[in-house]
Amino acid sequence: MGGANERATRQDRSGTTVSDGLASTMSQDEVARLMRRRGEESRWWWIVPTVYIVVLLLPIYWLINMSFKTNSEIVSSLTLYPHAPTIGNYVTIFTDPSWYKGYINSIIYVVMNTVISIAVALPAAYAFSRYRFLGDKHLFFWLLTNRMAPPAVFALPFFQLYSAFGLIDTHIAVALAHCLFNVPLAVWILEGFMSGVPKEIDETAYIDGYSFPRFFLRIFMPLIASGIGVACFFCFMFSWVELLIARTLTTTAAKPIAAIMTRTVSASGLDWGVLAAAGVLTILPGALVIWFVRNYIAKGFALGRV
Amino acid sequence: MEKTWNNKAWFLVLPVLVLVAFSAVIPLMTVVNYSVQDTFGNNVFFWAGTEWFEELLHSDRFWEAMLRNLVFSFIILAIEVPLGIFIALNMPKKGWAVPVCLVLMALPLLIPWNVVGTIWQVFGRNDIGLFGYYVNALGINYNYVQDPIDAWVTVIIMDVWHWTSLVVLLCYAGLVSIPDAFYQAAKIDGASRWAVFRYIQLPKMQRVLLIAVLLRFMDSFMIYTEPFVVTGGGPGNSTTFLSIDLVKTALGQFDLGPAAAMSLVYFLIILLLSWVFYTVMTNYDAER
């Protein structure tokens, strides 16, 4: 076809002009071929990520492997896969209240913490992303310091503070204590997402006669729905993985699963199978929800600043 | 975005302020209070002035824990940052592999910290752990329970395993924001792989790298749960980092005064570092 030929020649010519200008003799085709050969699109791109992922998954595989073994198999010999697979360890956890109550306790305080954190962080993040006000920068910095604060520093004073209020061994105590690092995190992440929404939307809504609460709930929150989801995920996660404060503030009634696990290790040091099964079950919630926020993981870990 | 000056915005920040004040300021006040008092029990306190601080600053135990913690932080930064950059550079840029890689790599970040400790406690054992067993099978004498160096190696490998993905994710986020045109221009100029990295990719990753380095430094500086579960601070005191030492003093021995003084010094260091971080960040944002 004449047309296609003509286009090809024109492209060729423009390619030569570009390279002439840059004192190089390569045509665009050659450049593209070179790029393919160098790195990005080579056939072996998958080696590094695959090796890395295999290394990451090995210890996790070992835990899963152990959770399906009987204690005698674990102790007697090193087997690469369970020779006599058993779900006995999981049955133990799901039938013994002292085990499964740990999960329920953890989930209760984690959900409470997520709800509280997001509820207070939403208006604050809006204020930071839209307005300048007296002391805003100092306040933002102060919030950051709380994300950086070592939990070890707060363990003892938290214990005394919540004792004074008679809140020791309640879910709300842990939920409030975890706000220390989750509220700043939520504010930072949400502020990042809110700054991406043009301010004209706010102004148009106000001109249309929306009041602030109605605008915020009806128009603004749906716009940053993904941001709220990501913030929820990170609050959930950081509250879920924290142990020191949760363990310090609870004794029996609200004891998290993580603390129950450490107790078992020190008490018997023998029941490896159940311990492994409990560990696997603590990984599951994170593994299940991460798929929904996969595109925003980096943004969340970077405190909303990518 | 141009922001309007409006002091009424304070009402929107108020809930956060009240909540964080309750969970941060009041406890810190308690700590300050204890750090300048002494007690013989029964809730009778008397003024001790700067006694605890002087004692702390002259205690070998504190400085040793601090030194150990700093060495630990620098080692893991020296491994995790280059490794993270290297892996991020080799990540797929598009297609089905991207989400799969991201999710699988992020997995260690979502495991409760004591479970991370448990995983490595088991994985490194030379009787029932894959890693310990095969390292010993290779003829290397490895036992993290008795040998301080092996304990360090275990804790460092664990941290690299746990947190390198954070550096990878952040660097990757920086890399995908580079337009294709940059690479094409570099290829036309005949730039080497190193030149592309040095003059295109590294500058674009600067900001995320800054976040990664500082987050990793802060978090490794206050690491507690993982080494505590694996080694319990031992053998001897060889893996007793600042947080482990602090919790031993505060909740183990209930030495309120020394623990409070230590908390304050510790917190001030963190505060100083956060301030440096914040200043660098805001300056960086202002320049762009």
C-alpha cells in the first residue's frame, strides 16, 4: 500500500533528523532494538525478582510446613514437606478458647483503633490539605514525632495512665494507645490523597449551597474513597503487628493473639506445631487484604508522601 | 495548591489534638515526673533532681546498648538500601507480573513482629530449622543461642528479610514515575547503564530514598519485638538494643527513675532526628 510506505519513509526521515541533530547515526528502530537488548525488556528480567521472592517466601513456607506436621515429626527429623500431613494443630486453635479468643481480642481492638483513627484523621487531614492556620506546620511536625516515638518509651506510662482510668485489660485501652502512631499515619496518608483533589470542587460545592458536613460526606469522601481504604489498611496493619504496647496493657480478658503466642513459647517451648499454626493464622488477614491496596502500598509506607 | 488562611480550621484538627495529647503528652509528662524523683515504694516520691540523668550518662550499660543499636542500624541500612535499589531496578515495569511482585514482596511487612521473630527463631535453629540445619550441614558452626556473632548475623538477616521490601516498594514507586522519553534520550546519547542510573534514575529516586533511609533508621533504632523474641537480648547482652534495655529496666525491674531518664534521652534523640527529617523533607518539597 502506497500510504503505509509513505508513512514509513516519513518516519524514517524524521528519525534521521533527530539523530543528525544529536550527532548520532542510529535510527529509531535501532534505538528501540538497543533498548530491548539493554535491561528492561530482556528475556531474563524475571531472575532477580524471582530469586528475591523465593528467599522471602522460604521462611514463611517453613512456618506453613511446620503447621501441618505433628510435633513428633517436627522434633524427630528435618523434613522438607509434611510426610504425614495433619490439621490437628489448626483444630486445637479453633477449639481451644484460650487460643481463638486471642484472635477475637486482636480483631476487636484493631477494628476499634481503625475506626477511631480514621474518624478523627479525616477532618484534620482536610484542614491540613486546604487551609493555612496558626501553628499548622508545628502541629504537623508534632504528629510526625509521634509516628517516630519508640513504643518502649510509652509502655510504662501507658500502663500507669490506663490503670488510673481503670481501663487495663480492656480493648479500648489498646485501641486508644495504638492511636499514638496510627492517627499521625492516617493524617499523613489522607492529606496526601486529599491534596490530589482540586480545590475548585470544594468551591463549586459551596456555591451550589452545600453545607460543609454535607459536602464532606456526599461529595468529598467518595472522591478520596481509595485514600480512605488505604489509610484503613495501614491503621489495621500497624495495629495488628504491634505487640509491646498491646501486651503491656492486657492481662487476660483482652490479651492479643501475639501475646498468647509468646507465652506458649516460654511456658513449654515444645508445642511447635500449634505455635506455627497460630503464626500462619496471624499472617492471613494481611495477606488477604493487601491485594485491594496493591497499587498504593508504597504511598502508605511512605506516610502518604510518594 | 494555594491554601487559604483560616484559623477556624483549628476546629477540624481539634479531635486529633485531644486524642494524641491524651495518648502522647500525658504519658510523657509522667515520664518527666519520674525522671526527677526517687521513691522507696508506697507511692512516696521525693525530689532527685538530675541524679538519674547523671547516673545514666555515666552508665556503661546505656552507652553500650546505644552503640550496639547504632552499629545495628548502620549495618542494616548498608545492606537494605543498595539491595532494595538493585531489586527495584530489576522489577518488571508493566503487565501481570507487577501486582504479583508487589504483593508477594510486601508480605513480610504484614506479619506481626513477634511472628517474624518466631519464624526466624525456628528457621535458624540447627535441629528443626531449614536455615540453621543447612548452614551447619555446610560445615559452618552456627548456633545463634550461644554464639554472639551468630546471634547478630541472625538478627541482621531477619531485619533484611523483614524490611528490604519497604525500600524496594518506595524505590519502585520513584522509578515508575520516570517518563519513557528520559530513557530514549539517554539511549540516543549512547549513555551507559551506569550513566542512566546515576543521572536519571538516582535523582528521580532521591525523595523516596530519603523517606526509606529515615524510616528504616528510625524503626531500627527503636527495634524491640523481633530480636527480643529471637534472642531475648542474649547471649549475654550481645543483642540488647536500647528498647530491650529500656523495657528490662522499666517493666522488668520497675526502676522508675532510671527508666524514665533513659526514656527521655531516647525520646530526645528521636525528636532531633525527626526534626532533621522534617526539615530536609520540607526544604526538598519547597525546591521542586
